[in-house]
Amino acid sequence: MTTDQSGGVPWLTQDDLPVETYQIVAPDGSYEPSTVPDLTDDELIDLYRWMRVEQRYAERMVKLQRRGEMGTVASGRGHEASIVGSGYPLAEDDWLIGMGREVTAMLLQGVSFRDMILYWRGIETAGRALAEQNCMIGISIGGHVPMVTGIGWGMDLADSDAVVVAHFGDGATSTGAVHEGINFAGVLDVPAVFYCQNNQWAISTPFEQQTNANTLAQRALGYGIDGIRVDGNDVLAVYRAMTAARERAREGRPVFVESMTYRVDAHTTSDDPSRYRDDEEVEAWRERDPVERYRGFLEAEGLWGQVDDDAIIGEIDDEFDAAVAAANAIEDRAVDAIFEHVFEELPPGLADQLEGFKALAEERPAIADHIEQRPKG
């Protein structure tokens, strides 16, 4: 407590709440062997493989978008440890509700490359396929968080052993829905983990312009739940923190996790980060690359000799190529599909638009030809 000199009033200030960043492997590669999670050698190598999946998926998806095969996509470059470490401890029955950047965590739950490609192409069947694997993407800047609390409440009422995990960014924590959802989760003691990837930028707004708090993790106390701040570029620290968070959540103690990482690529392919951040900042974070840091750990543990990196990339590319071919095989959608799954009965205004679009396509063959020639799926 800080007491003012005039009247002896005990103020609670930022200085009264120091928050450490949990870390196992430091950026320089050093670590205390006793702090390493109890994972087998195969599991430690498997973590590396999944980080390479996240890395390669992002590279391939951006190339697809640049060729006009989808409207936009959100890259997870720089988040590899944060995403893989948070998804690896989850059980089959757990739910993962994300915002689109946590692809590998969803692949770990059983989602396929094909369905992720179709999702970013706007094909409605992909959303249903994700839900069948207990995964959903709610690109609404935090608007999915109250729904996560509702899912957790349902799990509690059903006496389930599963937990629900919400992924969102630091920018989402500035929205009312996030505060309302997490606060209500604390009131109801739901089995939920609220996983915030603080990548320092909410699109073009830097972290220091979003809040006057020293950390986001400290907000957990205001919600009446547990919180932790973890080095999001240290996959082992994220894995251990998330494993403990899941156990807490199963006990009816919701948890807020702030994962400190950095978005190396653009917010999405529709964004130009050079307009608002310096190259020097990006390069400084590139030097903290989570994949390279973990490779150094495997070398120190004498496990790197068991890793065939070229073979890993080859397997990922083969799987991705097959997924693209499967996505391209999806039957073309008719013009009507643009207006489906929005209203049970199409309002007059939209009905008029649909008829007008059809008439325009008939009057202008070039438009109809363009529709036929657009990328499949």
C-alpha cells in the first residue's frame, strides 16, 4: 500500500502489484534442467515439429492469398511457441474458441488443413467441420468471450471433465465483451482458460496506448480469478503454464493467461505494418525467434540429432498440397450462397439485391464468366 503524506490514506497502486513473467528457457538459451516439464524425448521433439507446422502453414497460406485464392488470412509467424504451447496440453473433449491465429492449436484438436483453407475462403461447411472438433473461430475482437463463459457454464452444469479455452489478442482486452465475459466466468467459477496472446500490437495500436496497467495478467485479480504472465516465445514455459491453468480450470477456478509474444507478420494480409512500426523493432523480435530458441534447447539436450528438419518440412508441404487439392475439389457455390445462412427468410431488401445481381449477371456475360472462373471452394 502507498500512503499519502497529507492524510495517511492507504492507496492501492501499480507499484503494489509486481507481476513476473514466467520463463523456462531464456532468450540466450540458458535454462535450469530441473524446471523442464516432464515430457518424453519424443514429445519434446514433437513440440518442435508442431512449431514448424505453424510456421510453414503461415508461409503457405500467405502465398495462397497473394495468388488470389482467398480474401485474407492471419499469419501466426512469431507466435509459434505461444500457439503450440497452449494447444499441446488440451484434451480431446476440451473446447477451443479462437480468433483465427491459433491454427496449430486447432490442428492438435483434430481440425484439418483442408478445413482451415476452406474457412479462410469463406465456405460455410468449414465452420461446421471445426465445430465437430470442438473448435470455433469468432473473428469479432473479443465478442466470442461471453460465449466461452456460457460454454464453460454448460460444462459445469453437465459435470464434465472438459474445459473451454478462449484465444484472443491484447487488443480484444480493450473491449467490453471481454471484461463482461471473464468477470461473469469468475462469478460462476466456470472451467475456462482465457488465453491472451499479447503480441504488442492491436492492429496498428501499440500495447502502451491500450491500457495504463503494467500488465494484462494483473486484471485477473479484478475479475476474482487466477492469472499468470508467461514468456510466449518459450514453448516449454507456455506448455507448463497452460497445463497448470487447465488443471485449475477443471477445479472450477477460471484462469487468465497473458502470453508475451510478437506478431512478426502483418495483422492480416490486408494490413501494411510498415505504416505504423519500425523495422528495427521487428528485427529485434526476430532475433528472439521462438523456433530457433527451442532448437537451441533441443541441441543442449542432445536431441537435435534425432530431428530431420528437411523431412519435417517435406511432410508438411505434402500434407498442405493435398489439402489445397481437396479444397479446390469443393463444388463451386452459386450466387445465391452469398445470401444464405443469414436470415431464415430473406428480408425484402436483400431479396431485391439477389434478384438484381442475378439479372446483372444475365445481362453481362463477362460477370457470369468471372463467377465461373473464380477459384473453387
